[in-house]
Amino acid sequence: MLLIFNIVAVACDSTWGMAAAAARTWFADSPKRLAAVGGAGGLAMIGLGVTVAVTGRRD
């Protein structure tokens, strides 16, 4: 049973790794797309910061 789990886990992780590599190549091919990813990451960080500031614990 453990061998089957390991085989499935390696297959899934390998698939995700190859998909991530393909996505990275696609984004890196265009400076516009790369800048958009950076901007989206920055907006996500700002959104998280605002959320924590507004809903933070009041100890």
C-alpha cells in the first residue's frame, strides 16, 4: 500500500513541477507578463496587510 502511495505522490508532484516550469517559461518570455505577475503579487501583499490591519486581534 505504501509503495502505491509513493508512486502516486511522485507522479502528482512531477506533474505539478513540469506545469510550474512551463508556466514560468511562458511568463518569462514576455516582460509585460512578468511585470503583471509582480504587480499582482504586490497587490496581494497589500490586500493581506489591509486585511490583517482591519481584522487583527485586539489584545
